[in-house]
Amino acid sequence: MMTYLKTRAAGAALAAIGLCTVPATQAMTVGKINVPEQQSVAGQNLVLNGAGLRQRFVFQVYVAALYRPQPTHDAQAIVSSQEPQMLRLTLLRDINSKALTDALNDGLKANNTEIELAAMGGTIKAFETFMATGGEGKSGDLVDITFNRGKVSVSFKGKALGEVDDPRFAAALLKVWLGSSPAQESLKSALLGQKTTN
């Protein structure tokens, strides 16, 4: 009888855990872009957490896809995570790296205090410096932003631009899409796997 009760309790516990698990998002198509269901960062396989379309006025700017070791709907868990994560932006219009950096800076200012930004001043400057080397981007080009143990590295059109090592900045940059004042609310929801923006 005791063995039966233990087995039943264990089964109930596993069922409860299962209810808390977010299923991995499958490959999808967003803005006519095929979004893979997996990527690899630092030798670790990541699964698609969510993907959506970034629009500005009537223009489609890029498709963003977020990859993590395990999917979650919790924005704060993603922002504070030290695990490998990757945000892939597939451009839908021509844009140069300076314009992209300016947009990221706007997002940083919208989601972080002046004191927080000042404390990261050196890191932000280093980030801006290597981002400026990216040059012109065309529709279809990829921007891969990788987060791993506080380090942020960027690849633009398949070329590594640089890396900064600052956990504060890693969290601040993720807030551009997932913070309290995200670049686009519908895109935030899509990246969290709550809905897809097409």
C-alpha cells in the first residue's frame, strides 16, 4: 500500500511539473521568412521560444526569433538568464548598422534609467564601436545577437562584429524587446511564444 501511495504521489508530482512546462515552438513562417525550430550556441542546441514581425509605421523592418535551452513565457527569466540564448533578426528592408544601432539605443533608453545607462557607458560605447563596422544590410541579411553568461556577441551578414562582457548590458539589451517599454508589444508577445505576429 505504501509503495502504491509513493508511486501515485510521484506520478502526481510529474504531472504537476508537466503542467508547468512550455512546449517547444515548432518551425514557422513569419513575414514570408522560414524560421527554424533550432539553433546552436556554444555547442548547445537551442529551441525556438517564439518569433514575430517588427513593424514601424507601415513598413516591415525585420523578423525576430528568440532561441533558448528551454522555452518559457517569462520575460524576466529570459532577461536575467545566464544560459546561452540567441536573438536572430532577419532584415526585411535595407538598413545599415548605424540605423540599427540607433534603434537599439532608443530601446536601451526606454527600458533603463539614466543611472543604469551611465554605469554601462563603457560597454555601450564598445558595442556602438563594433556595430558601426557592419556597414550596409540588405533585405534577407541576418543579424545574430548571442547572449551567454553575461557576454553579448553580434554577427552581421555572417561576419562577427565583436563582443562585450557585461551581464548588466546583456539584460539591458534584451529589455529592448522584452522590457516594460518594448520596441513593439505584439513582438514581445510573439517572442515569448504567446502569439505570432505575421
